[in-house]
Amino acid sequence: QVQLVESGGGWVRPGDSLLLSCAPTAFNLDGYSVTWFRQAPGKKREAVACTSASEIVYYSNFAQDRFVITRDKARNVVNRKLRQLTPDDAGVYYCAARKWVATYTTWSQEAEYDTWGQGTQVTQTQ
């Protein structure tokens, strides 16, 4: 079954940086739009950042200044660097993909993606 695998989560303190990675198990990401979502405890899942198949990147407003999404074609992974973490950044981070060109109006819509990972947990500690 086609899947994505997230890695890099763990325990962090406020102000820390963290690198999350998303890798497919059985396909190449060329031609795919890949988006990171997150779900904080008790909240709805929300879109964070996207690297479209057109190589345009999109960010949610809260992510623009602190999060960076990159596509490593040689390693066939999509990375997301989180900087200056706050307690509000705790939660489960998921990556999702679809072989299509995400646009400004579609990238953040969960229903657009047909391939998902199991998520990686980011937990804040004092």
C-alpha cells in the first residue's frame, strides 16, 4: 500500500528547533504536491505548509516566519524545519501527498490528498 512515513518528532523545549521529514515508502515524489498538517490536542487538524509539484511553496499565516518546507529530490523526502517552537506547536504532525499541482486555493484542503502518513508527535516539555 502506498504510504508516507514521517520522522523527527520528539520532546522539545520552547525556543528549540526541530526538523521533520516525510518520505514515501514505495514511490517517487516527482510530480506530487506534499503538505504538512498538524493537529494539536483537542483541536482540528490544520494545514501548515506545502511544496507543490510546481515547486511553489505555500504557508499558513502562523507558519510563515518560523517554518520552512523544502523538497530534497536526491533523497526523495520533504523536510520541514520548525524554529522557535512554542507550546502551541505541540501536536501530531502529518504529511500528505497527491500527484497533482496544488494551488493557492487548494493546497490546504485535506480532502485533496489521497496519501497520508501516520503522523509524528511533537511534545513540549518545560
